[in-house]
Amino acid sequence: MTPPEIADRWFAAFNAHDLPALLALYHDDAEHFSPKLKQRRPETEGRVRGKPALHAWWADAFERLPSLRYTAWNLITDGTAVFMEYIRQVDGEDDLRVGEVLVIRDGRIAASRVYHG
């Protein structure tokens, strides 16, 4: 898959809260960094590694925030990574502008990093 195809599938899986489809996009040892992760689970310093940790993080988010969804508004890629800009939406919360970089290796996500203010 190309980085834009991965990004499209990532948004579809995330918005469907489809953990198996989302995790299938990642390498087994993928690393993820998020300020929300650092805020909710300070002991992680915002970083998790591996599919079991990713599964636990997103399963918790989907359970706590059943209306959580992302609306993509810009994708930029160089063939090895994709920078995604999107709006994080949760019923009852203000929308949040987010940037996220997906580093692609061998057609799957090797690392991801979230940015927001």
C-alpha cells in the first residue's frame, strides 16, 4: 500500500472504531507518541510500542469516547511518510486540530506521532 492508501484506510478504521483493521496497518513493534497518551497515562511519557499497547490505548479511547471521530482535511506525503491534518471531534467537546505523522516501512506503519496544542 502507498502512504495515501494507508492514510485513507487509517481514517476509515479509526472512525469505524475497528481495532483489528486499524492494527493491521501497523508493524508488530510500531511505536506511537501522543500528548493525550502522556496526559492520561503519564508513566508512558506519551509513548507506547507494539500492537498490544496500541490496542489497549485505542480500546480505552473508543470506550471512553464512543463519538470520537476524525475528519481529514490535508494529507502530505513523500513516499516514506504521510503527514495528516485532521479535526478531532467528540460530542460535547470543542473540536481539536491535530497533525499526525505516519512513518511507513514495507507498506505498514512503523511509527506515528501526534501533534496538537
